[in-house]
Amino acid sequence: MLLHGGHRGALFVDPDHRGCGGGRTLVEEALRRYPLLSTDVNEQNPQAVGFYAHLGFARIGRSPLASGGRPYPLIHLRYAK
């Protein structure tokens, strides 16, 4: 996981360990440090979108392109609970 200020920039969990609570634990630690945590997820990754929605993140915006102009639409999220 990459944190920069109150923004979570990256979170990767080995596919063999998904569903074991590691991602949740990392996000919960980030929320302890930054209660107004924000993050971006690839709109084309419904598993990630659902993961963050389940944890209490709400959509606050959308960008049609990822950093560097790459053609991956991003959903901008902020913790809302």
C-alpha cells in the first residue's frame, strides 16, 4: 500500500491471499492515520470498486483518464462513514 498524505495511491494484494482480510487491515490502518482518506480506483475493476464501497467509501468524482493520460477511467472516492 502506498499512502501520500491523506490519499491512498496504491494497494495490491496477492491474488492467492485475497479474501483473507489483508486489504481490509491495510485500509483500516490508513484510516486510523487519515480519517478523511481518499483513493482512486479503476472504473473497469468492479472488484476494487465493490471493496471500497463495502468499507464505506463514497464516490466524489470521476476522471476519464489515469495519470499520464492513460485511457483508464478513474473513480475518485473518499471515506464517508
